[in-house]
Amino acid sequence: MQALKDMEIGVMFWAGRDPAETIRELKSVGARCGQIGIAGDLPLAGAAAKWKFALDAERFTVVTAFCAYKGESYADIPTVKNTVGFIPHGTRVEREKRTYEVSDFARDCGIPSLATHIGFVPEDTSNPDYIAVREMVRRVCDHCAKNKQTFALETGQEGAETLLEFFIDVNRPNLGINFDPANMILYGTGDPVEALGTLAAHVISVHCKDGDWPPKGVPGALGEEKPLGQGSVGMERFINKLKSIHFKGPLNIEREVLDQSQRMLDIAMGVKLLEKLRG
């Protein structure tokens, strides 16, 4: 995989289609790098060899593999609490196993980092769920360390201070944070630029994503994701904050919309915006 420039513009994309076709589509909007999402039901047998071949052939760099899980739903905040990440009791064993499998897939592709949403971390450190998830994250970090990888926690489902305290408590040298500014807004958990300042020392990767705050008077509702530059994040302010904390990694555009044609149009527009803001 090729070396990247500081603040190279990348794309968060999902595996599932033909690797070469997927990469060429990303390159068509100007991306040379990105993060690959692995859905919970994606078969991994033989997948690493196909992806590594395509990545090498297309000279495309993947910096993070994102692990998603079967049964997750982001319909609203109560549903997220009950289905996402490591918090739900009944799926912890299978999701831990799946996380190791995705880590091994990433290792075989030459991808240096793994990331996921671990779910809503309880603020009470004596809560059994807090303790169980902390120990699970420690085990995942240790597995990733054997694969010479970092493991990143995605932001958004709790405030920055709560995430920071959990991060410190896990106490693993290869643990990092994938900072998503829009998630802070979508979940209503705090100003993203202020949160970035709180977590800055531990941020190893970022998403460039935009969105608006949850609607007032609708308990449990999530905010709405928007094309980059059309939401409430304030992308110029966000990029300037990244510069001020000396972040050098890729600016990975994430756009989750079902219409693939519209998604690629929004990403192409996002690339142009980031090129302007990055300077």
C-alpha cells in the first residue's frame, strides 16, 4: 500500500461488492485511501486474499477495518442501546469472536487498525455492564496487539468525558479513538469540536461526517445525517481544530445513504469541500 500525505482525503466504505470495482469507484472521486466496513453477515472465508490483491493492484490504502455486527439497529437511541456493540448481554460471546475474525482479516490485508461502536458505556464504573465491556475491550486490544494493530473506539454514543474515563480505565497502549463529529450531534452528546479537544491526545483516526441535532420534543430520536457541509458540525471549524491538535491522518468521508449513486455524488462533493478546507 502506498504512503499517504498528511490529511489525505479518504472514504469510509463497505465491503460486499467486487473489491476492484469498489476501489475504482472510490478512486473516481479522488480518494486514494479509506476505511473498510465489515458487515456482521459478510462471509470472511477467502475474503482477505481478494481484498489484498485488489488493494495492491489499485495502489489503494485502507487504514482501518470497521467491525459491525448482526442484529444491530440505529433506528433510534433506545434501539441503539439495546442492539449495538458490546453492551447487549446475549450477543457478547459471538460478537467478541467476530471481532477477532475481522482483526485477522485486517491483518491479512495489511490493515493496521480495527474499530467499532462498542455501544453506550454506562457512566457508573461499578455497573456490571461497564465492567464486562471494559474487560472485553481489553481482550480485543490484546488480540489486536498480537496482530500489530490498534483498536479504536468510535465516538458519539456517550459524552467525551465519559468516553475518556473509560478509555483511561481500559489502560491498553494500542487503544485509540476514531473521532466522528457528526455522531456527537446525532446522539445529542455534545459539541464535536469541544469533544475533539477533550479526546485529542487519543484520536488516531477520524470520520468527516455531518448531521443535525435530534428534533426537540421527540424523546429517543436521533438527529439526521447530512451531506458534508450541510449539517451542524461546522466543517471549517472541525478541520481547523484537527490542524490545531496536529492531526496528520486521513480525513475519511462517511456518508450513509441507501441510494449508491446519491452517496457517491455526496462523497464527490465532500472531497471538493475538504480539499478547500484542508488548504
